[in-house]
Amino acid sequence: MHPPTRLPADFYQNDDVVAVARDLLGNYLVTCFDGQVTSGRIVETEAYRAPEDKACHAYGNRRTKRTEVMFSAGGVAYIYLCYGIHHLFNVVTGPEGSAHAVLIRAVEPADNIPLMLERRKMQNLKPQLTAGPGVMSMALGIRTDWTGHDMTAPDSLIWIEDRNGSPNEHGIASGPRIGVGYAGECADWPWRFWIPGSPWVSKG
DNA sequence: CACGGGATCGTCT
DNA sequence: GACGATCCCGTGT
């Protein structure tokens, strides 16, 4: 056993974003803002893959101010505002020049649950603390300001680490992604992954 | 539990 | 000017 460390750049730079989305399950998403660590075990993810995926913001390798960060080498954060309110957190994957990303949709709360409850203005620990991409980001203190942050740097303030919490014999479940009905045939691709039976997975 | 609507703003047409 | 990779609250059953 060794102390947990940040997942390395080559984990993220795998070109197979669907495999990365699966492999992220069971790892811990950690933030350390203002000296305060908060974290959770990743239980639900979705893969988005340019250029062929119509649900991906970089569909057709479209480069805009917003999507430019998705073309970075894997390991940086891609965070955007959804419905004017929610800060949705993704990890860019693949080699530089490809625009793939994994949306982290839900975590099982781990470190510093009191601070996460405070950020969410909640009194008691319930799945709704972190089950869903918008509320998860709020609990971890993640905002769009952090888009482009290199999570593989040794002094990064957002990172993902392996604590030997990988999914066990119950395996991994998959199905269509949430909220992408506009994406034509791509809407049916089973690119959402979750740990079956976990109460911390979003309801969709 | 199923639904329906409002919140709220950056991004792209 | 329209529309979200969402969430929460209200209503009705």
C-alpha cells in the first residue's frame, strides 16, 4: 500500500474516452479550496467524444471559446455553466488535439461532509447532497472559474486519486446518457456508467 | 410518484 | 433571441 496520489496524465490521455469513463468509477474526486479538502467516490460518469458524437459540445471538432479547452491533452478540467445556474464538471481526455471529455455526474461523499452540507445549505446527509452533476459541483465547491485547471500537476487544487475503491464483483452498469435527447441517434449510445446498487447515483 | 414550470446566464445563431 | 449534459418546488393523485 502507498498513499493515494493524483491519477497521472497518461491515465487521462487514453484516446478511448468510453474506457476512461468506466475506469474513473471508484476513484475519488478531491478539491482543496481555501485549505479545506472535500471529496467523494465517483459512482456515475458519462463519456462525450468529438468529432462524431452529436451530444458533445465539440461535435464536428467545432472550436469556440467555450470548447477550446476540450482540445487540450487529457487531464485538465472542463467546467461550463448549464441553465444559468449549474456548474458541470468534466475531465478532458485523450491526446492533445482530440476533444473528448468525461462528465462526472455523482459521487459518494467522503471527506469533510460538514463543509459539503454547508455549501449545499443542507442539514442532513442524503443522496441529494451529491447525486447529480450540478449539486455535486456545488458540494465540492467547483465553479466554472476552474475550467482549464491541470488536475495532474502536483500542486493542483482539484484532482482524482485512486484509493483502492474500484468497483467490485457487482461490476458496472451502463445506459443512455441523461438529457441528450436532441442528439439524434447518438442519444441512444450507452455511454453513461454507474455503480449498480449505489444509493449515491443520480435519479436521472 | 408523476408532472409542470421557474430560476438564471453564457454561448452561439 | 433561443436554448440548455439541471434542480427544486408546487400541484394533483
